[in-house]
Amino acid sequence: MVVPELRPWRTARPRVARVANAVRPRLARAAGAVRPGLTRAADAVRPSLERTAAVVKPQVTRLAGISRPKTVKTWQYTAGAAGAGLALAATVVTAAGPWDSSGQRTAERDRAVALEQPGGTDHEGDSGTAAAGPRPAPSAPSVLVGLGARGVTVKSAPTGKALAGVLGPLLADPALGARHTAVVVDVASGRRLYGAGAGTALTPASTTKIATAVAALSALGADHRLTTRAALEPDTKELVLVGGGDPTLTARPDTGGGWASLRELADETAAALKKRHIGKVTLSYDKTLYAGSEIHPIGVNENLAPVSALMADEARTDSTTSGPAPRVADPATEATRAFAAFLADRGVRTTAPGPSKATGRAETLAEVSSPPLSALVERMLTNSDNDIAEALARRIAVAAKQRTDFDGGGEAIRDRLKKLGLPLAGARFHDGSGLDRADRLTANLLTALLVKAGDPAHPELRPVLTGLPVAGFTGTLTSRYTEGAAGVVRAKTGTLTGVNTLAGTVVDQDGRLFAFAFLTSGTTDPATAQSALDRTASALAACGCG
């Protein structure tokens, strides 16, 4: 069966063609330079995937009654295992910013251009407000293969009986707790191939972020940016730092990641003030974009800063960019104090900052903007970034004219998913991150979200797929799948006490792309539960059940 080709952004085609023509000689030279590295990487991956196949294949053959070849084709080790993205992970580093330290995203983008596939998300470069720049489009080889890249033909999907024989015993592992649900869907056709409790709503933990990502991209657009500005009130010389809900605004020196810079904002603001012969201002901050409590219902927690429309570096008190960290109690005040220090370095004196609200008469002196939403979504999914998730939930609420608090964000996410025609029976959203144990999602909804993200009619949703952590290489899956399916499984993890979830995509041995969702509750050991989930996803990767 020939799978429909993934459609690019029509408006980007001429520009992409010019870019591809311009970079093709350079890419050819680069390919020659890295080819030995690709070979070594593929050789390194091959034993790992062979071990995975060896572990699960007897069970696949015994339970499903299917005989498969003992080896996996070479293209499946490279293209199936995230292709050049996986092979270049050891040699292409930091080019896409600090969160992409493995080079996975950059490698995928470059490979997409090399293959003349339009796209590559804007993960780096200028984060100004100009509209120009690459638009989001598919870049992950595994996704391209599964969705039918040019000339790719995949076999028909396996039967539910075959998959049930493979997955049933694995999901029955006691490590997965008292309750579990599971769904596997063929992404190309949207047909469900396996379901166990598909419509039963369980606590999803951080797989909630998949829903937040789809809702945000749908409501705001993949090119949307979050803007922080400095505005001067006429006649009063009050300078107001106005938060636009960008948790990735940074007060740190430029790291090359393309994030909006508080230092750059201070540069431009000081220059504008000097043109007006103003050397001292009353400094205020405006965080009124958000309403309600800043503290998540779970309370003060190092997994999430107080949710404020104005913060710098996710209010972290250390040098980290992801994961748990101590946070400041008042992010807006601390960000404004940092801004005041930068202004002082540039010759502008300020008062101690206090809260205010910019009026409609205030003149914007300078502004800085985040990378496009596509990049924020990928960072959120790869690192399971709770701060970005809650910021996006509120921005969805702003777009929907809902109250911008936790409940309003949850309602806005649900309303947006309803407009997309997704199955919401039993679903409940109380936040955007999945930290709230009262959240409820079904495996049916999670797989439907992933299928929708791969729908050629919705190219704006593609960062949901490319942002999923890559097994053994990026984000929350970096240290998992070390013994198999590395690079083939791409999935969002979820962990709360007694809850372990996993939802994502996997390419099987026949080149088919599956969307899967596994939710469990009542687990007692998170490490063994994660291992059991990983074995189940690996069985899909090693399966040739057609």
C-alpha cells in the first residue's frame, strides 16, 4: 500500500527550493565528511536492535504464529532508527541550542533538506519578531518513512489478533500495576489495530503535554511567538516591563539557542531612553496577562515555577535548563530586578520595581520574542517541560477568551481539541502539564492526538511528532532503551507516584508507523514499570506482524 505523502506548507515551497539548491553542495560535502561516522554509528546500533529483536521475536513468533526473517534490513537500522539524526548524534552537537545537546533535531532538519523534503523547524538563529523563517514541516526520518516519503511503500497493517498475542502478555506484567489501558493505531490509515480499555480514562501524568501541544499549535499557529516588551507611560517616565507569558526568556548570556534575551531588551530600551534624554525611570512590571493563583494545586514544587506571565529562565535559581530545580518565589519581581541591573549597566537608573499595568497609551520602546511555537512545543515535549506546558495552556485560554488560570487553561485545551473532532469522552483537564492527579485521558484520545499530528491536512501539528523524545538519545528517554529500539521509539513519558504512562510512535520492521499509548495506575516501583512499558514498545519495533 502506498501511503499518502506528507504535505508541506504550500507557501514555503519556493523558498525551500531556493534553500535546498543553495545548501545542496555544502550538504554533499558534509555527507562525505560524516559518512564514516554514519557507518560506525549504524554498526553500533545494529547489535542493540538485534538484541531487542532476539528478545521479543520468539514471543512474537510463538504467540502470533508468524515466521519472520532473523535479520533486520540495513535501511531499517538507519532510516528506522531516526536515520541521520541517530547516526550524527555523536558528532553534531549544540548547533540547535542548549536543549538539543545531542544534535538530534539539527541532524533531522539537515537530513530533511538533503532529501529535498520541505521543512525543518526554526530551532536556532534570530528570535526577533520578523515573520520570515523556515516553517515547521516533517523532519524526522522515522516519521517520513511511516507516513510515506517519496517512493516509500509499506505493507498492510497487522491484524489485531497478531498484536494482541504479542502485547497481551507484556501488558499483563505485574509491574504495570492494578490497572492498565493500551491502544495501537496505524498512523497511515488511522485504523485501530489493538485496544485494551481504550475508552477508560486514567491519570495521564505528563502525556497530557501531547494534548497541550496539539491544542496550542491548533489555536495559535506554529509560527506564533511570545513577546516581552518594555513600554513607557507618557509624561510619567514610568517604564513597564510587560510579560507576554514566555518562560524561556533568558537573563543569561547568549547561548546560541535563539531564546528571547532580557539583556537584548535592556540594550534596546536603554538606547530608546537615551534618544529621549531620559536617564532615570520609575520601573514597574506587568504580569496581568494571567489570572488566579500562580501556585499549582500540587503546591510549591521544584518541577514547576509559580506560573507567572513574566519570568526569566523559568525562575530557576541554578544554571539548569530542564528538570527539577529550586525556583524563586516571585518570578516577575526577580526578572524585573535583573532587567533593572542590565539597565544600570547601560547608564539608566531605576527605582525598585513594583507591580503595575501598562495602559493603552504606553509607548513600546523595545520588545523581544521567543522562538516560534513549534520550537517551544518540541522543547516542552522533549524535556517534559512543565513551565512551558502551563504557559501554553494559558496562552490557549487567552486565544479562547477564557479565564487565564489553571481551570481556564484546561477548559480551553478541551474546547480546542473538541473543534478538531477528537474523542474526548472521559477526558478532564485541570492543567497543561499533567502534574494534577485529577487529570484524566484515555489511550484512545492519546493515539488520536498523535494520528491528528501526522494528518497531511494539519501540517501545523507536525512538531508534536518531531518533538517526542527519541529512545536512547534525547530528553526523558535518553537513558532508556539502551538495550534495544534506540532511535526507533519516539514517545512522551509520564510519571507520578503510582502512575506510569508512555505514548508515542514506533516504526516496525516492515516500515509501518504505529501510534501507541500505554497508561497504568497502581504501580509500586517506577523503574520496573518503566522497563515493562519500554519492553512493550520495543516489541512493536521488533514486530513484523503483517
